[in-house]
Amino acid sequence: MKNILFATLTIIGLLFASLLFAGPAFAKCKGTTDIAELNWESAQVSAEVLKFIIEAGYGCDVNL
């Protein structure tokens, strides 16, 4: 019983510490980012997803 309580408190403490000390990541855009778009359907989907993440998440301009 003591081991379960200790493990639970340890996990809660680690989660709290990670939220307390974790800061947001900031990135600066330097011009336009180019992403290669291949002719495979899976590569096209991956390129579109990356484009969306970079544009929406970081506010950068992206060319495919």
C-alpha cells in the first residue's frame, strides 16, 4: 500500500514539475520555407500536413 501511494505521489509531483518548468517553444521564421512535394499520395498528404502545422502553428510562409 505504501508503494502505491509513493508511486502515485511521485507521478503527480513529476507532472506538476513538468507543467511548472516547461515553457513554450518560440521559433522565428526566416523567409519562406520550402517543402518538397513528391508524386506519391502518402508524400503529398505528409507535405500538406507539414504545411498546415508550420503555417498555423508557427505563422511562417510555406511553398510546396
